[in-house]
Amino acid sequence: MKGYIKYIGILDKFNNCHSISLDEGLNIITGRSSTGKSAIIEIFDYCTGNSDNTIPEGIITDNAELYFIVFEAKDTGLVLARRQEDKSTSLFYRVDPNFPKIEELTLEYFSNDYFLHQDTFKETLGHFWGIDISETDESEEALKYRSRKGRPSFRNMVSFMLQHQNLIANKHSLFYRFDEKEKRERTIDEFKIFAGFVDQEYYILKQELEKKKLEEERINRQLSQFEEDKRIKSSELQKLLEEYHMISGIKLFQGVSASNMLNAPRNYLDQLQDRNLNVDEASEEYKRQFNKLDKRKNVLIAERRQISLKLEQVNSSIEYVNRYTHTIDNLKPVSDAIEDDSLCPFCQQSNIQIGNEINKLSDAIEWLNTELRKTPQMLASFLPEKRKLEEEIKEKNQELKMVSQEIAKILEVNKELEQNKSLEEQSLRVLLAIENELKWSLGKKTTFSDLNIAQIKNDIQELEDRLTKDYDVEEKLKEAERFINDSMNTIGLELDFEEAYQRINLHFDINTFELYHLRIRGKEKKKIYLRSMGSGANWLYSHICLFLSLLKYFSSLGDNALVPTILFLDQPTQVYFPSIVDISEERFDPKTLKEMKGEVEKLDIDLQSVTNLFQQIIYFIEGVYKDYGFKPQIIISDHADKLTLDDGYSFENYVRHRWRKKNEGFIREELLDKNVHQNKEI
């Protein structure tokens, strides 16, 4: 979103205003160390809702009463402020279309009426920048295992806008506060919101889609369980059909399998209702089944006995190996034998025969040691075979049990007859059991018909089509990744990466927010992540390429993007000229700084790299202006100064504030001295 910061300031305890004025495009605040340059980015962070006050301790925090920033965006002014002593409980928020002038920003302007609780402040600030989404959970089911994500936050936008001095050339981190896992995940997840890809309706549709998919999964699980239950029921039904045939002497249905009956239960239930109960008293089906089962029982017993014998052999082998292992554990492997030649004590001639025997002994020792090493392997080879045989015996026992039960049923029929229970009566009992199995299947089929699976599938397809048509988030993310990668490598061509990384080939993964250089050598491709990319210059330029490209991408989206087109770069030249030792009150003195590091020989080339960095940032801003009609705001706080730029550009035109001389800085010490003097007079 187009917008820029007009003022960043401090009101001291005497109501004096200490501020900097900023414009669109490039803004450079330069000066020596300890003048408050790095406080600029921290004041912005604090006034936009950071839970911690990270403004550097010193003259600023000792004298500040209140910090403020003024935005110009959406054709209006937005004023944010925060008290120094306030423990993160309330922040000032005021939309002021009159665009207050800097002299109007006194303590009286910051009325208590405009101070909001921190939570309310963050929500209100988000609304100003277009965050109108209150719920970002895509799955109600996931909420059983975690808390709600809640409202997207402007605080997560800040990660795209700030590059602190300890971050801008960091090889381990790219984004502000990504060491906090939750913030990292939220920022990555909310990128599609900040880029304007989605709205609240998107999340409502995603939740509805997730609900439908879960319903489909549940039904599919039930269907899968039904098929498994039907397989078991089919076996039981087949036994009932055979039992009916055995008792009545009549087949209930000719040439029909039990599984087919369960697949069409209504048809067979109707046939059973129209069937008269008849028996064939002369049938010998019971005898045929009895003989069949008896033979099967004998076969199973024989098979079980054979397996038991094999198991006994395996157990004997295991016992033997265990005894063998116990024995050799008490023996030390032979490692030495007689190695010297045997000599005749009279003629001192070698005894060849003894030498041959020594060789044979050595071979025997080697064989023995090899065999000893095999012992654990022998035991391991027997154990799987033992488990296999034990499982086979269990299976045989189970089948024997079932066969015995079937034989018992046949014998039970005769007992029932002896007790005056007719074949018709016994056949009816089995027939009712068959009906129950068919009714079970019919009930299940009716239940699944009522669930209307086809409609659920249709609903899922409609939701997916709508999400693709109206949002197509995946494709937009891919387009964003391509845009950012192309932009990074265009910018990187002009920056002074080490020779090993030229031509630079940076890739940013939009799904993980990881950055790497893709090295291609022939057919080999290797990802080199930032942490492995050598020097601080490579780390610096990788950060610069990525964040300028993100800034360009948000600029390309115009007002569809929610992220303000603002970027802070704090001390980018520290890689070449350490800022902490720059205490000169006269000028930026790169030669002296290099002498302190013992790198005078690198002065010219490093100064050229620093100059080129600023030059390329200027070219970048001009390019965005040419393509999209406005200039994004880049605020650089650094100690580099009075650089000689090319193409008629003047470094001085971009310097908004210079704090080099004694008593110069964010805090104007002459105002403090004046108030202290007045108090003494009073």
C-alpha cells in the first residue's frame, strides 16, 4: 500500500520536540556513532506495538517523555505514539486528516482520549492498513489440538519492513523476529493476506471445504469398515447356508455366494418370505459334510504335527547356539602363534616342515576366529524362523477349533432330534439367523444411501472450483515467488557479491521463506543457503536483494497489498566500515576506519562497493517509480557520508539529517541545556 512516514520524533520531559522529517523515496540519516541513528528504527517498532521497549538506553531514554511517528497514507495523516514510562499497556492512535505540522505535536496534542489498550490499538491499526479479516483458521478440526490463530496483525507486516543493524548482514536470520517460531509461522501464513490474495470469505470457504472433506473421510472410513465387516459376515453367512443344507437336505439358493447375497440383501429377503419351509429327510448331506470336515481335521492335525517337529528342531538349534556362545564367551580368540622360523641348533638351517605346520596353524586360527564372529549371526537367523513356525501353529490351532465347532454342530442336530426337536424346527432357527445377516446388510446400505455421498463429493468440487476461480492462492504464490526471484537476480547483478557467487542465482521459497543461491555446474544443482555463503558482503547483499524485491513486489500490487511500501535499513555499510568505532566529529573518514581494522589496502575497493550500494538503491527506487508511478520509502541510517555518485546523482540530495558534530544527534542537547538553565534561574 502506498504510504510513507513524514515524521519520527521524541517529546522530552520539557515538551521539546526532537524529530526527523522524511520524504518518499530514499532518506539517509547519517552521522557518527552514538547519535541516535539506530534509535529511529526502534522508535518505529515501539510505536507500532512492539511488546518490548528496545530503544537504546542513554540520552534518549533518559529524557524522553513520549515517542511518536506520523504517516501519510490514504490521503490522510495517521499519528501513533507511546509514552516512555508506559509498560506496554496503551498506545496513542489518531487519524488526523489535517496533517499536523511538526510544531503542533506537543504533549497537549497527545490527549489521553486517543490512547488505546495495546490489543485494541493493534486491531485498530490493522484496520487502517486494510486488515479486515478476523479469523484465519482454515480447519475447525485442527482447533481440537491447538488454539485459534485469530486476527492477522500489523506486527507481522513489520517483518517485511525492518532490517536492524544486527540483522541486515546476518547469515542465520533474514526476517525480524523469526527466531520466534509462532511469529515466523504466522508471518509466512499471512503473506497471502498482506499481498491481498484473500479476504474473510476465503477462510469461510476453506473451513466449509475442510468440513466437507472430513465428512467424506468419515463416510469413507465407515464404508471401508462396512466392506471389512461384510467380508467377515460373508464367511459366517456361508456357514449358515451350509448348516441349513446339512439340516434340511435342501440348498437354500442354487449357485449363489454369500457375498452376492449381502450385496443384494433386499432381493434375497423377498425370496425368503415367499419360500415354504421344506426338508428332505432322506438327504445324506449331513454325512457328506461330516466326512469332509473329519478329513480336514485329520489333515490339519498332521500339518500341525509337522510344524511342531520343525519348531522343535529350531529350538534345539537355538539352545545349541546359546550353549556355544556361553562357552566361547569364556575363551579368548587366538591371535598369535609361533611366528619365528625353527632353526637347527647345529647347522642353523631353517626347518621347512615346521614352517608348513605353522602356516596350517595360522589358517586354523583364522577359521576359528571367523566362526566365533558368526555366532551372533547364527542366533539371529534362527529367531525369525521360530516366530514364523509359532505363528503357523497358532493358525492351525485356530482352524482346528473352527472345524471342531462345525463337526459339533452336525452332531448337535442328532441330539436335538433325540430331544424331539424336528428338522423343520432346527432349519427354521438357521433360516432366521440367515435373515438377520441379510437385514444387517440392508440396514447398512440404507444408512449410506441416506448420507448422500454423491452430494458431498459435488459440494467439495464446487467449493474447490470457487476457491480456484475467485482466489487461486497457489498460483498467485507461485507468481509472487517468480517475481521476487527475477527481481532479486536483476538487482544482484549490479552488487558486489564475491566472485564465487557471480553470476548470483538467488531463490526465495515462498512457502518456507528460505533463501539460497542455486549453483549450477553442468547437470549438477546445489542449494547454498545463506549461512554457507562465505563473507559478510554476501550476507548483506542477499538481504538487500530480498527486501528490495519484496518492496518492489508489494509496490507492484498497488493498493491491493496491505503492507506499507516502507523499508528501514540500519547500518548496511558496517560490513565494510564498522560503525561502532566511527567517532569523528568532522567527517566520515573511511581511511581511518580501515586503518583501525588493518585493511588499508581494501579501502578503495570497499569504498567503491559502499558507493555502488547506495547508487543501486537509488536506481531501484527510480525503477519502481517508472513502473508503478510512485516511490517507495527507504530509510537508511548509516555513518557513510558524502559519497560520490554517478550519473549526476548527488548524495546530498538524499540526506535528511546529518549528526556529526559535537552535541548533534536525535536529541538536540541545546534544548535540554536551555531548559535546565531556565529551571536553575527559577
